[in-house]
Amino acid sequence: MSLAGRHVVVTRPAGQAAHFATALTEAGAIPVLYPVLEIRDIENVAPMLDTAIRLESFDLAVFVSPNAIEKALALILPRRAWPARLRVAALGKSSERELARHGIHDVISPPLRFDSEALLELPELSDVEGKRVIIFRGDGGRELLGDTLKARGATVEYVTCYRRARPQLDPAPLLKLWEVGQLDAVTLTSSEGLRNFFDMIGHLGQAWLRKTPAFVPHLRIAEQAQALGLTRVFPTGPGDDGLMAGLMQYFESHGNPHSN
């Protein structure tokens, strides 16, 4: 129980934190929930409804996140069934679980790394000449996936399913834990979330964060964390499992937690 008694900050959006927080609790840790991204509904649902009508015209549907799945299917499935011939691609085990919850299985998904680069390496996305692809995503986001598929000869459309915003949260609970030496680790799962977290905790929190073990599931996030001056950044494997393994490995070699 290397995590027993450890306070670990979970920065996932509120709707995505439960699975990881439960895993931490089962390992004896104390999850500190501090969502750094707020997922909001889009105001204009007309493009989404138009997409629902035209689903049969696409060869592949790509969901970039569990949020995209939840928000898109909440609008689409009450109005129509998902077309049996329309293949679905997604990133990560959380997305696969969310799709399965809606009855969508046989998902194209990279097994080891959960990012656009890994998805683009799969054979199903290599030969897309003449294919029509719809990408469900939040507002903004990286263009790598769509641009690469276009370069490979696909016709690509985007549909925005949700908006991201920075929550208005009081950092005082985190600052208090830092002050008494009981904030043991921070988990950061997106570059945007890292930037939000850095801004939300203010100058005092930033000073403490720079010396706190920060666990990140992607090298892009690690590079940004180091650019912000974080000195104890630990890249892990992808997803919740990767974060848990990284945390456990680190704390196995760092003695007993602070007493309460």
C-alpha cells in the first residue's frame, strides 16, 4: 500500500474523475478532487442534429474524448439508432467504456498510447483515400488528426459537441494541504488543464507546485510542465492505469506518508 495516506490531486473534469478517484481510494490514497476543466453544453445544437441525420453518409466516426461521446450521443441516440455500418474510432479505455455504455462496441482504438498520433498509426486510418470521416470534439483542439486524414485522401468534417471553460474554484484547500506538508502529488492529464491549474492556484500555489511530484500521462504535458518551472515531473503510461502505476512506483521508494 505505497499510496496509503497520500493526498493526490485529481484534476480531471468532474464527470471523468470518479474512476480514477475510486482506484486511488482502493489503494489507500486520499483523492483531492480539483477539476481544472469545466465541460459545458454547446448553445447551438443545429450542426449536431444535422450530423445525426447524415450519419449514413460517413465511413468513420472519430470521438476525441469521453466528453465528446457523452455529449454527442446524448443528442443523437434519442433521435435515431447508430448506423450498424459506421465504424467508430476513439482514444483510450475511458472512451471505450463510454461507447460500450451506449451499446457501441468493436471500436478502433490504439492499445498502448491514447493520442492522435497513436490512432493515426493504426491500419484502419492509414488507407482512407476517398473515405468520409466525421470527428466529434470540443471547441478548438488540435488539428493534427483531421489534417493528416485529409492529407491521406479523406474528406473530413468536424462537429463541436461541447465547450471547455476554466472553473472558478477556491484554491484554499490545496494551499492548506501544501502549507502543512500533506499534499503529496498532483496528476495532470491535459496541457490545457495544466495551464488552467497553474493559473487557478495563484503565485503561492505555483511556488509549491514547482516542487511537488507531478504525474502526467503524455510527454507533451511533461514538456509544458517543465516550461512552467515544475522540477519534479514524472511521465507515466497512458490513462488511469498508467497514472496509478507511476504513482505507486514513485511512492514505493519514498517512505511513509506524512502523518495526519
